[in-house]
Amino acid sequence: MGGYQDANYYRVSPCLIVVGSWCCRLILFVIWLPTFLHVTAQESHADHRRTTSLVELAKEPTSGDSGLFDPIEISPSVIPKVPFPTESVPPMYPIPYVPTRYEPVLTGKCPVNFSRPEISNILDKAAFDCFGPLASLVGNVVCCPQFSSLIHIFQGFFGMKSNNLVLSNAVADHCFSDIVSILASRGANNTIPTLCSIKSSNLTGGSCPVKNDSTFERTVNTSKLVEACRTVDPLKECCRPVCRPAIMDAALQISGRQMMINNDNMAGEMNHTDYLNDCKGVVYSYLSKQLSSEVANKAFRILSACKVNKVCPLTFKEPSDVIAVCKNVAAPSPTCCSSLNTYIAETQQKILITNKQAIICATQFGSMLRGGGVMTNVYELCDVDLKDFSIQAFGVQDAGCLLRSLPGDVIFDNSSGVSFTCDLSDNIAAPWPSSSSFTSLSFCAPEMSLPALPISQSLKNIGCNSAGVGFLLVIFTFFVSIVVLRF
């Protein structure tokens, strides 16, 4: 009886195999056909007199060739100019000052060899990025992101030969003090912890319940986490993030352990956000142990850049004086422009911002003016540029600087001293908003906001059933008709 059932089963199987095979061949043909048409069209219109040199063939495609990750065209005049990697951009306003290095006085209670290249190189980078006179100017964009990355990398470096992902409170205090002392001895501002709101407790894991490798690896899919953050694309990560959600997912998993245990006693004792933030620090520590210091630093800096470029770092007070003199202007007005320029100059707060931050700041401030009744584009009437929202060098109005939105560092040269690179050297008009309601701006193309459907999932959705075959037949008929028309 069992043999009879097997025979009947295999009697039907060839039919299924034939249908499945035919369906797969049809799918491959449909995928291949457009390529054939494209090749044929190219062949029929080819100009045999034109020759292409090897130099031209060897050229890398420009960013415009892909089209997929270009920013949304808010306005052609305000799109940040991102130079090609080979394009030389001169540093803006080099400071002819060479930091004086001296031997730091350490506590002697932090069991770490700070001369090891893995940590010494990152200390050097942080020292330059937080160089004394410049630290407050570039704190939001350069100094604090690099100092934060240094703390994450040191935390992982400390536990490299142990099962620990965090430091004890006492050791954390000593090591944090040594880090600040070493940075200051290499020219950094000694007020970095206050400037960046980072404390020694950031090295301890705080309230996160998972603080060692073994528990972490039992809770989190570590291979998925490390792979997501091993290579972070600076363009894609800010629009279609891969590493950031992987870190957040891991933090949620390890923080959730404590939430489930103390779910009944958490009210009034600890906020879920505190658990999550502390556990994110533990995730960063684990990544720092798995990745090289250079790879980890690059990934952490890109994540920070994505975050800081989403908001305007300037604080706008109520512009009642500007609104009063600019409300009914229709032509350039000295009184209006003087009030507007004074307000913007006072709001700069003496910090350097990125090109994307400047677009957000200009739009946010413009929305406030429109909300007060200023309907005319006073930016255009008063020649307000994007770089006006960043600090002006030496008080010169036409010598503003916008930093690049991609992660950058302060540059040190033995001859010219310390300098930083500006992204824009021309005058780009500040964008005037179309309404008084300010919403967050996105610099991502629309197609970057939706995840791509994997090919395997697409084929699974179609399936080799009657509906799927019917759908493929429609596509097949369509392409066949194109072939007939072409020939």
C-alpha cells in the first residue's frame, strides 16, 4: 500500500517539475530580454568612427551616474557642493600655531598602555579635532563626535583581553581623568568633558544589565550586528540606515532583559530611556572589540554625522524686532536688512555649522519670520547667504565658512599649523520657506526611504502558480510586441 502511494506521488512529480522548470525559464527570459533589446539598440546606433581611449575607460563614474543616492532638489541654489575625493579644497583660515606637547601627569591607576597604536592614534585625532582655541567652534560637528568615538573605542580596548565590556566606577574615574590629561598634553582643550557632556560614567555601562561578552553574545545576534557596522556607507547610512538600527536592536535586546526582570519595580526608579542609552554604550563597546580602531572610529563618526545634520544647532529667540521692520517691505530696506543681519550675527553663537545644518537653520528662521507676517523673501532682498548662519572669520561678513556634512577632522601641518576645511567658497542664497510651518527637512531621495524588496522575496510573491504564470505571460507578450515593432 505504501509503495502504491509512492508510485502515485512520483507519477505526478514530473508534471510539477516541468511546470516549475518552464516557469523558471520564462522568468529568466523576461529578465534577459530587456538586456538584449538594450544591446541591440546600442549596436544599431553605434558610431564606428568614434574611438574611446583607455584613459577614458579607466575613469571612475561621477556621483551623477548613479542617481540613486543624490539629495532631494530642495532648490538648485542651495544643494551643498560635495567635492570629488580627488578635488583639492584649500583649508579655510589656517591658524599658524603648533600645539605644544608635554608629558602628561597620569593617575597611575588606569591599567592601560596608552602608547599602543590602537589607542594612541585615536587620542591624536581627538586632540587635533578638539584643539584648544577651536574646540568650542567645531564642538558640535567635529570635536564632540570624535571625543565620543574615542570613549567608545577606549571602553572596548580596555576589555580586549577580558570578558568585560565596561569599567568599574573607580577605574572609570581614573581612566577618564588620564584620557583628558593626555588630550590636554597634546594640545586639546581641557574643558572637553563639559563641552561635550561626557562623563566617566559613560565608561561603566550605567544601568544596563548586560556588561560582559558572554551574556551579550547569548542575547544578541552578534554576527549580524558586526556585519552591519563593519562597512558603513556615509551616503546610504543617513538615508537607509543599516548600522544604526542594528545597534538599536541590540540595545533593546540587552536592556529588555532587565525590563522583564524588574518590570513591576521600574516605576519611579529608572526610565526605559536610561536603560536604552546605557545599553547602547555597551553595544558600542562590543563593536569596538570586534572591529579595528580605524574601522570603528569611521563607523561611529558617520553615525554621529547623520545625527547632527538632522537639526539646527542654533537657538532662535523671538525675532520681534526683525518682524516689526521687515513685515511690509517689498524692496530692499536698509532698516530691515540691518535688523536682519544683526539678528543672524547674534544667533551664530560663534560656532561653525555644516552646509546641511545651515539649510535647516535658514528654513527654520524663515518660517518664524513668515509666521510673524513677513511674507517677502527678505533673504533675497538683504543678500543673506547660507554661510551667514555660520561664524564669520575675524568679523568679516563675506568670510563665512560652512563645514562639510560628511565627517571631517581638524588638519595639522608642521608648516601651516592647525586648520579646517570649508565646504562652500561661493555665495549660495539662503532658502526662503514656502510656509510658516516648519517641518523637518530630508536630504534623501524618495526611493531611499523605502527598503528594497529582495529578488528572492519578489519571486516568492509571484510564485509558480496559475496567477504567477498568467502575470509572466502578460509581461512576455509585452516584450515580444516590442521586439516585433523594433524589427
